[in-house]
Amino acid sequence: MGRGKTEMRRIENATSRQVTFSKRRNGLLKKAFELSVLCDAEVALIVFSPRGKLYEFASSSMQETINRYMVHSKNTNIEKRMPEQNAQQQLKLEVAAMAKKIELLEGYKRKLLGESLGSCSMFELHEIESQLEKSLRNIRGKKQHMLAEQIAELKEREKTLTEENLVLRHKAEVSLQLNENRESVENNENDEEDIEVETELFIGRPGSRRQCNINA
């Protein structure tokens, strides 16, 4: 029968736990020795028993290997911290540059408003004046453009209203003409009903008939 798989959990029985520790410790030390010989690797192994007893193996010098590990670990930590430190430093520089830029813009804004001009030279005053004139031209140009668009829109609206007015006027004229024609027809019918019709009525024997006019 093959050896069963050991469940990876703490062995509760103290005797079994000590026996297992001794066997696996010796196997671990043997594997460390084989690794150092076969692969020409610098290996250092430190094991403390549950009772605090030290077991160790070093392919060369334990202290030199530990020192080498400490130097390597320190350099690794520095390398890990460097990107973060560089990022923080870069962020601080960007924040400072942005704050400086905002301060300059605020100062320039105050100068454009005619404030804090005491420290300006003649050249700076000329530059500010030129900028204000340029801004004024841009504002006037934008204003003229907006007025032209509004005028064009009003003219188009006027044209549309005029066309709608013509259509309504034509409809009104047609409706008025139809009403006049209808009234004319009704008046003609009433006139025809009012025409008097004359008829002759003869009473008596033939030859002695008396004529009577009857108006109907």
C-alpha cells in the first residue's frame, strides 16, 4: 500500500508532532545541501523547533549570507519606494507650478481691471493697453455679428408674416366674394317671388262675357 497524503494542518498529538518535525527537518536540511551542491547556489537555512532550539545550514558563511540578504532587501525596499517618492515629488512640483501660474493670472487680471498698476513699467502698460484694445475689438465684432444674425432673423420672420398675411387676405377676399354671390342669388330669388301675374277671367255666356282682371 502506498503512503497516504498528509493533511496540511497542525498535528495535535505532541509525540507525533515531534517525530514529524525531526523527519522533515532532516529532509529539509538535506534538500538545502543538495541544492547548494548541484546548482552551486548560496543557501542558508534557519529553523527553530517548537521548543526554541536552533537548526541551521549554510553553504558558505551564515553571517555573510545574512548580510548579503540584508543589503539586497534594503535595496529592494528603496527601489519600491522610489517610484512612489518620485510620484509624490512630481505631484508637489506640479501643484507648486499650478499655484504660481494662478498667482500670475490673478495679477494680470487685476492689471486688466486697472488695479495694481504701480509696479508696471511703461512697456507693460503699453502691452496691457494693446490687449484691452484687442479685446474690445473682439467684443465689438462679436456684438456686430450677433446683431446681424438677429436682423436677418427678424427679416426672415417679417417675410414669413407677410406671406401669411397675403394668404389670409386672399382667403378673406374669396370668402367675401362668395358671401356677395350668395346674397345676390338670394335677392334674385326673392324678386322673382314678388312679380305680379295678371290673368283674365270671363264670366257669362259667350258673346256677353264680362271681363274681370284678377291680379295675383
